[in-house]
Amino acid sequence: MNNNLAVPDGDAWLIDRYDPSRGLRPGTATQPENPGLDLAALLRIVNNWRWLILGCLALGILVAIIVTLLTPPTYRSWVTLEVNPPTVEIMDEQSRDRSSTGANSWDFIATQVGLLSSRNIAERAAQDLNLPNNKEFVDSTANVPTRLRMATSKVASGLDVEVPEEGQLIRFSYVAESPQLSATIANQIAESFINSNLQRRFEASAYARNFLEKQIAKTRTDLERSERQLVAYAQAQGIIVTGSGEAGSSPSDANSIQGESLIALNRALAEATARRVAAEGAYRSGVSVGPTADVTASTQALRQSRSSLEAEYQDKRTLMKPEHPDMLSLRSRIDELDRQIARESSQASSGRNNSLLAEYRGALAAERALQSRVGGLKSSVLNLRGRSIQYTILQREVDTNRSLYEALLQRYKEVGVAGGIGTSPISIVDRAEVPTGPYKPNLLLNLLIGFGLGLAAGLATAIALEFLYDTIKTRDDVRNKLGLGCLGAIPKATGQDSFVEALRDPSSLVSEAYSAVVTSLRFSTEEGLPKTLVVTSTRSGEGKSSTALAVAQNFARRGASVLLIDGDLRKPAFKAASDKVGLTRLLTSDDEAARNHILPTQFDDLWLMPSGPLPPNPADLLSTGRFQEILGEAAAQFDIVIVDAPPVIGLADSLLLSSVAAHVLFVIESGKTRTKAAVEALRMLGGTGTHLLGAALTKSKEDMGGYGYKAYGYGSLDRKRTEIRMIPHEAEH
């Protein structure tokens, strides 16, 4: 009896994510995670799309080689310049400003870098080298302005200036197709830059001189006009100024004739008042005090004579009585001297008082005269002060114009000095030398760039394709994208009969992988091993029939009696020699027993119920209660019943079979089953109330325990082979 099983394979696709837990029984699926793009996923993508990435790498390297071959050689020459601050400034204010902001700072260096990169320097260098007339440099058929613009643009495009991070050295290079031209233009750019700096300084000084000359002429005119107005006003008002104060100070009352006279009279009045006070004091003290020294001097002789007579009188008094004639004569003479002394004292005192009085009266008269003169001059000075207000305004304007005129003259002299001794802040340190080798193309650099771009393009394309065609490829995809437990990953098998042979060999990778699935199924329910099991998939060709056979063979090998039912009534994988037996016959007949349609296989303890003849209405047959009776009868005779169901998408058969069997093993082809389709299939199964035990990943490329499947020589089945021969147990003998 020949029976066959379809085992299709194909390429990988990618679709969207989903939520598989909706509609499933509690505990049959978990909420999917969002793993992102981690290192393991990236390595898997690289492995899956390695040929695409290698092709992009090869293309990038090929493009780099072609670009290198097609790129004309260019040469680069370097020049080093030293930048120093200017030593002479135009004005003191500018010098202070530059010293405060730091003329030697990085800002000054950056400014010089900008000037070196300017179009003006490129145009100046092009003109100095006569590049517009060089037929090898620009198109000679264009007019002169056009050739100059072309030459300037070409010089500017080949210039590359490096901005120094520290120090005062600026390095720049020029790239040209000729080594000699590269060095020549680089050196000329440096010289043009130095000459341009000197010319700008000279032009700045010349501009300043012209500006100051105009300002000086205007200020001179204003000064002359203000001086004429001042003189005219002074003449009209009769103001005479005898002198001026310090330079720039306003004129005062003391500078006029009236002011000077008033000052002199005030000084004389003060002296007269002092004399009058002294004379008055002397007069009054002389009247009240009594004899003075001059009075005593005038009566000195009389007083001496009186003293002699008084002494004589006292001497004789001891001998004579006062009535004695001699005594009387002496007393008479003494009395006469007293009268003479008194008369002489009176005359001397009277003369002195008269003299003091005359002096006092003279001082008083002089004081009063000076007071009268000062009062008159005060009125005149006050009148002059009122008339001098406009004079002061005009005088201030004259002083201002004179100060401005002198300042402009001083600045004009400084500009002349600065323009004569100014030096350039730029000097050449290293001139450009003729390069010995081309700067571009650089084969090694181009290969590295091509390799990097090719690798980046390959990785980007692989990642884009990986996420564009969202398929289930690994165990993690089953868990994360579908929310299912992965019971096992089955590698691809190669050869005509390798799948059956691999099942016979318990040590083969395929057999070991299915053994892992069987082991997981033993603990998938609360009762342990499920009594009935439906094996289905999203679409056809995912290896569900192979999985059903492998699971059944593994259970049978462990001593369990297993019945494999081919429930695909549209495209059965297992065919018997005769169509008289099979599931279809049982579904259309209520009298026949299920045991009459069970056939032995080449595997011990493994029995097969083929599909039978293909009915026109498989879904109608399966929707009756007959299949439940058949499944119950088979479950009573065998330890486990495995149903090979058709795909879920587009058909109702699997949903009907799953609702009866109550346990489903979902088969997913690695790299072919799209996530969106698998999600939809799981939702449909969940709607039947079935218990989804987990998923088996077929044709997987994942490594098992660090060993690749290809290391063991496994490959894919023959695409043309769609059936697996099932030999009855008796036929083997």
C-alpha cells in the first residue's frame, strides 16, 4: 500500500504583527513581546541575507574600483602662514579696543582664515597668474569677464583652509590636476593674501586721511565763523576783556576793565577801612588814657628839676621848719615847677589828640569816597554781566571749535605716521613645493569607503526586507510574534527518502527534534498526553503532514498505540491502495465500524486511516456528528489519535476537526509563514474553543546546541516529491 505526504518548502516573507491571544482559551497563548532589533536578531538577519549583504559589499568595492579608475589624478600643495597682530594702529581708541578684545585671540585668526577663503583672494591670485588667458585652465572661447569668473571659481574650489585650534599658524592647500600648477597657485594665493592685507591697511589709512581732511576743513570754517561772531558781539556791547583764564575756561567779570577796577577799588577800600579803624582807635585811646610817652618826654627836664628841689626840701626839713624862709622859698619853687609841668603836659596832650583826630577824619573821608566809587562800579559790573551771557556762549563755541580743530590735527598727524610705517600681520613660513604623487584618487580609501557603504547598504536592505516580509523564522518569533510556546524546531531534511529514513534513525537530528516535540506534548495538558490531537497549519506546504507522521511515529516508537487519520479530504497526503476504505467512507456511512478502515504501516504500533475518496463537500461531511463518533471509537482503541488536518486559512475543515478533537498542534514553516496569516489562523482556531498546545517550527535554519544543521548534511526535501510511501507492516516481510 503506497501512501504519500506533501512536504513543500519555499522562501521567507515578512508581514505585520498581531495579538494572538484574542479568542484562544486561557493559557493557550501568551501576550506577544516586542523584542526589537537586538544583537541576536541582527546576527540572524545577517545570516539569512548573507548573500544579499555580500552582493552589496562586492558592488560597493566594484564601484570604488571603477571610480578610482575613472577619476583623474589631482595633486595637493600645502602652504603655512604665520598670523601676528598689527603693530601700528590708526587711532589710540582703536588700539585700546583691540588690546581689550585681544587682537591675537582666536577670533583674529578665524577672521584671517575667512579672508584667506574669500573670493577676492581667489580673483586676485587668478589675475596675478593671468589664469583667465591660460587655455589649459579655462575655456578660451568665452569673453574676458566670463573667463575671469571661471578662473576665480576654479581657484576658490581648489582651496582648502584649515582652521587652527591653537597657535598662530594657518595651513592651507590647493588641489589641481597638475603638480606644478598646484604649487604655483598655492604660493600665489599666499602672496596675494599678504598683498591684500597691506593694501587694505593702506586704503584704510588713505580713507582716514581723506575723512580727517574734510573734517578739519569744516571745523576750521566753524572756528573762524564763531570767532567773528564773538568779536562782533564784544564790539557791539562794548565788552573789553583784558585777559583770559586757563585754556578752555569760560571768561569771568575779572577779565573786563570794570571788573579789574572793581577789584582794585575793593582792595583800596579795604585798606582805607583798616586805616580809618586804626586812626579811630588811636584817637579814642589817646583821649581816655592820659599822658603818654611823648608828654612825659616833653616834661622830663622840669620833672628832674622838681625832683632835685623836692629832695633838697626833704633834706632841709629835718633841720628847718616849714615856715622857715628857705623852706618856703623851696616850696614856692617846687609849686612853680608843678605848674610848669602841668601846663607843658596839657599842651603836649592837646597837640597829640588834634593830630590823631585829623588822621581819623582823613581816613574816614577816604573810606567814604572809596565806598561811593565801589558802589558805582558794582552797578557797572552787574550790567556787564547781563550783557556777557551771549558773549560767554559765543566764547564757549569758539573754545569747542578750537579744541575739535586741534584734536583733528593731532589725529591727522597720527594717521600719516601709521600709514607710513604699518607692516603686514601675515608672513609665509613654508612655501608650497611641487607634490611628488597624486592626492586623489586614493585606491585604499575608496575601497574602504566602498566597503563601508556596501556593508551599510546591504545591512539596511536586509533589515528593510526582514521587516517588510514579516515571517516566522525562529523560536523567538513564535513566542514573541504569536504568543505561542514553541514545542520544537525541526531542521530541513535532504534526499529522496531521507525523511522516512531519518524517522527510523532515533539519533538523527530530525528524529531528535520531533522527540522534543513529543516530549513537550506529554506535558501539554493537565492529564498529560492528549488523547486526540489535530495537526494543522496556516497554509499548505508547511510540513504539517510530515509533522503528523513524525509525531505519530515517535509515540509509536515509545510503545504507544497510535492512529494517524488523514483528515485532509481535499488534498490528502496519505493514500491507500484502494478507495474503499478511509475517513470519507465512514463519514457517509453510519453502520460501518472505524476498525474496518484502519490500515497498518511499516512502523510498529502506528496505524493509518486514509482519507478515502475525495468528496465534493468535505466541510458538510465534517460538520455532522459522525466524525465525533468516529474519533471517539478510535480513541477507545488507541492510546493517541493524531488527525492530519488541512490548512486553516480559506477552509473550514480544520476548524471543524479542531472543535471535535479539542487539542491542536500548530505547524509553522520557518521563513515562509507570514505573521499576519498565522495570527489570523490562530484567531480562527481560538474561536472554536480548542486547546492550542503550541507550535512546531519546521524547516528551521536555527542552530541546535551551537551546531548547524548543515554540519550534519541535512538539506531540503525534493520539491517535486509530494508523497511519502507508506508500506504495510506485512509488506516489509
